[in-house]
Amino acid sequence: MLRMDQVYVIRHKVLVEGQSARAVARQMGVSRNTIRKYLQVSAPVRRESRARARPVLETVTARMEALLEQWGLRSTAKQRVTGSRLHQELVEEGLRVGVTTVRSYLRERRRRAAEVFVPLVHRPGEGQVDFFEVTVDEGGERRKAWKFLLRLMYSGRDFVWLYDRCDQLSFLDGHVRAFAFLGCVPRRLVYDNLSAAVQRRAGCERELTEPFRALVSHYLFEPCFARPGEGHDKGGVEARGKAIRLQHLTPIPRGESLASIAQAVQGRLDLVFATKVDAAGVLATERFAEEALQCLTLPAVSMPARRVVLVSVSRRSLVRIEAVQYSVPSQWAGLGATAYVGVETIRLSCRGEEVEVIKQRRGTRAIRYRHYLPELAKKPQAVRQVAPELVAELGEPYGRLWELLVARHGAAEAARVLSRIVGAIVEHGEAEVAAALARAMAQKRCDLLELQAPPSLTPRCIIVPPALATYAVETARATDYDWLLQEGGLS
């Protein structure tokens, strides 16, 4: 076949310059039949020829198919059968075939087996959901986190949030946050066959997990699932998740918490969405307004994303939840409690009392010494052990008070005084004792053993045993001398 420039020369010489076909054929070095053909058409025409016989390939095709079937169960995506390895095996078996022939056959075989993707139409109210692993700098520490992404396919509206773990609680909490952010509920959402949603799979049927079924029942959307191992069935969210990671999480974002980082990322996504225009020239915000009308109405009450766990309170008044120890009020020691575990907080309930704690990282402890005030009032040595943590938790004026007590009396005596003050907190309340201490310290009366107790803190009745009436008690309680009443205690 001649090139286009050669065809142009032939047609110009004959049709414009008036030269004969014989003369042009002699000049161009082609046959007169070729000249006549290109005088009839203005461009080269490729004609498909019949497939030529390939006798060598036909002799080895059966053996190649047998080897591919035999090795299919002994290969993976990374340790796959290549044309070179297949050719090597054929040569070792005495078959004469070129490596190019084997590679061409293997390439054509894979082409025929490759899946053909169907162009989909995304209608208003349809979305896709997935998790993605990302890296963040949280509080100065570089760590792995998980990005929850819900994408509305018609308008391209995205919701992103970051979590410590890719577990069922994060999965449910992501939906609750996404629906509240969008102000509506998509009619249909597409997922992978993740364990947070699917308990059992039987062909095309999916048995949902109980928490996910409760979420679907509360918001009334339709869950759909991709084919197992075929993540491209929801290629829209797959591609968008990678794009967000490259466009908005690079360089690695920094923040004091995952929540602050997630809010910053979502803010940038909102700015881009506000000015985005699709191929038809329609603003993305207009498409979202149209899509919101086709979505389900958001329920008046959101579903709490919490997991109920029954826990036992140890003799140290600690409970263990997800490899983390949390303190609870000391009066709960030895009892059973109910924990409502959320993504960020845990609510604990026991005999009508409730406390809420901040969820911690695995392998750590979360101790609140306010839970142990009744015990610390009776244990000065324990107060001495935990005094810095205790006064830091109580706040001022306790921090300054502890410094003054240690400076004047030493750590041992300061712990005894602080223990008695803790007892006053238990009896009268933290606010009242803190106010009394603030007034006393404002008067620069720092020796609390010599201070006159405020009226609200003065005991209603003080009874001194007759045997101790002549003793002056300056730096201790009268009960500290009960041993004197024992037989033989007085000389």
C-alpha cells in the first residue's frame, strides 16, 4: 500500500498535469494497475486478507491449553504464567515453536477472556461507599488512618471522614455523618462485600449483619453489593477515593485530631464542588439541588452509631473495652456494667448511674482520679502516689495548694492534708471546697492545718473522749489517736 503523499503525487501528475498512466508508473516505480486504482480512490484502502495458516501454532495449541489449565491453580496475579515460561516448558518437552508465537497466542487468549465493561447511567439518588487507607500526622505523630467516602454519582457530591479503624462502628458512624451532612438519604448505595455489612453470602443473595440491617431500616435506603472481588463494579467511588488522596491528602495533612483533619479535607472538597462545572456546562451545585429532591427525607432523629457491650468492673474499679482500661466510679467495683461503645466516646451505665469517657487508642489506660475520691480520702499514701495527676485533674486552686503544702510540710505530710481535703470534697462537693480554698489562699493563709474551716465545712458535732480532753491536737485528727484508748495505751 502506498503512502498518502505518494497517492497525492500520482493523482496530481495524471489528473492535473495530464501525464499518462504509463509514464507516471515508470516514474514512480509502480505498476499501471496501481496507478489506475488510486485514480479511482482518493485515499489508500486497506483490504482485510484471509487469515493465513499457522501450522506450528496448531501443533502446540492443545499442549499450551493443557499446561495453562494445569498451572492455573498453582499461580497468582504476581506469580502468573508468562509467555517465556510457557515457551520454556514447550521446548523442554521437545516441541519446536518460537517464543513470539507463544506470546502472541497468550496475548490473544487473555484479550478474549478480558471483561468488557458496560457504560453505566447514574441517576439522581444513587451513591457508592468505600474505605481507603491514608496516612496523617495526628498530634505530631505520623500514623495510618481510614478514610470513609460516600459519593453521590449524579452530582459528584462527596462526604469524607477519617477514622482510627476500618470497623463496623466506623462504617455505621460514617453513614450517619454523611446523611446529616447531605441533608438527605440516597435511595440506593453500592458497597463491596465487606464484613461490616454482609454476614453471609449465598450466590446473589446477601444476609446483612444486624447493626447494618438496623441502619437500613432506620434510613430506608436500598443497599446493593458488587460482585465478590470485582471492586470496579463501583468504579466511581474507587477512582474518586484515589483522586482525593492525591489532590487533598498530599502532602500528608497535619492536625491535632483526626476530626480536625477530616473537617479541613471536607472544607477543601466543598470549595472545589462550589465552582465545579460538568461537561454540559451545568454547575455541580445545581445538579446536587436537583438530586436532593430525588433522595429520601432525612429522619428527624439520627440513629446512634453505638455497640452495646456488657463489661465487669474489677476491684480496681476498671473496665476493659477493646484492649483499653477505663476507670469508673469506685462504688461500681465488683459489679457489672453496660458499655455503649461509639466511635469517639463510650457511655457506661451501672445501677442508674452513667459516666461518659473519651475513647482511647488500643493498649492504653484512661484513669480519672475523680472516680476514686472516696478511696483517696482514706488513703494518704495513695494520694502521695497520684498527687500530681489528681491536682492536675481537679485544677486550680489544688495545683498551687499542693505546691505550698509540699514546700511547707514535705510530701508525706502534704499527702495527709490533701487526703483530708479530698474527704471534704466527698462530703461537701468539689465547688464548695474549691471556693473555700481560694478564699483562704487569697488571705495568704497557706498552713491549712491552722486554718479555721468555713462554716459550711465545719462538722455538725465533734465529740472528744474524756481521756483525751487534756490533749491538744494540732496537726492531726482526733481519730488518729484512738490507739490511746486501747488497754494499756495510757501510762
